[in-house]
Amino acid sequence: DAGVIQSPRHEVTEMGQEVTLRCKPISGHDYLFWYRQTMMRGLELLIYFNNNVPIDDSGMPEDRFSAKMPNASFSTLKIQPSEPRDSAVYFCASSSPTSNYGYTFGSGTRLTVV
Amino acid sequence: GQNIDQPTEMTATEGAIVQINCTYQTSGFNGLFWYQQHAGEAPTFLSYNVLDGLEEKGRFSSFLSRSKGYSYLLLKELQMKDSASYLCAVRDRTNAGKSTFGDGTTLTVKP
């Protein structure tokens, strides 16, 4: 298994631009999570899905953030418009009952908004 | 809700043993995970405890006491490569697929 695959690995964009982060979970995993990590705030849960359905998006900072999971093998996190304070590492993770719901994280996307 | 406490930083010497503690207060408990995160990398799974006692896996062991809301990660024969952040995470009882993470303990191993 290739693990959780995220793209791009790095993204540098100008303030005001739209940013789309992508994630392919491990096949068969029924939970998918989007996290954001910064030195100041640590690991923050943004949103998570169960069987492609959003369960809790209370961690999404504001309306500029949106996430979708159109099928079991793909999810996106979109920021529109982006702001410098959105600069962080964004992780996608998936889990399943076969691993007691331990998380497998993707390599992350390092986003820099200038 | 969940409240998870870990020390922010620890320092230890190569070859020594270090114990990283985690205490939690939760509205429901369904298991506890430890993850390792090297600088610039993603967290990776280390261990899972759902029953009281010690789980050993090579140089790493994890202990759980549900009655005390307490866990620790024990690292033996420390190596320089063990310098990393160690995250404690408690699995939600009502939503089994979701875990709440502590802020992590940054361990520095010195020669």
C-alpha cells in the first residue's frame, strides 16, 4: 500500500489566491481527517469524514475554508481567498477499524502564503 | 470533551531511559495512542493501549492505567534518532474513529 498520498508537497501562493490541497486515503479506510500544524498552535483538527460524509467541521477556521470528499479515494481542502496566516503544514490522515482506528498520516503539504 | 496533558519538553542522554507521561480527562475512553513525529515529517504510529498494563515493542513500551487517566511511553537505550516530538492521543468513545491529540512532548537526545 502506498499509504496516504497528499499533493502538492509544497505550495507557495500569493495572498488572495485560491489554494487546493489533495488527499488520497488508504483504500478501505472509512475515516479521513484534515489537520493543520503550526509551531504556535500545534496540531489542529479542521474537519473529518466518515464514509465520505462530513461529520464535524467545527475546526474549520472560517468560511474561506471548505472541504469535500466526493468518493472514498479522494478528498480536497480548499482555501479561497488565502491569507498569510493560513501558512502551515496541512496533514491528511485516514483510519480504519483494522488498525483500531490508529491514524496513518500523509506526508503533508507545506503551504506558504506571501 | 477531552483534556490531555503532556510535558512540553524533555532532554535525555544517549543510551539512557526516558519516560514521557500523559494524563487525560475524558468524557469517555476508548483507547490511547502514541505517535512519533520527527521535525519536518508527519506523525507515525507507535503504540496503542486499550487495557491496563504495559505493551512492549522493542526499545519502546507504553503503559496505561484507565482508573488514573494516565499513560506513559518508555524509551530504552536512547539513540540520537529518537529526538522527536511524541504525541499522546485519546480515542473518542462515542465516535470511535476520532482521536484527540495532546500538544506533544519534544524529546532531545544528547550525546
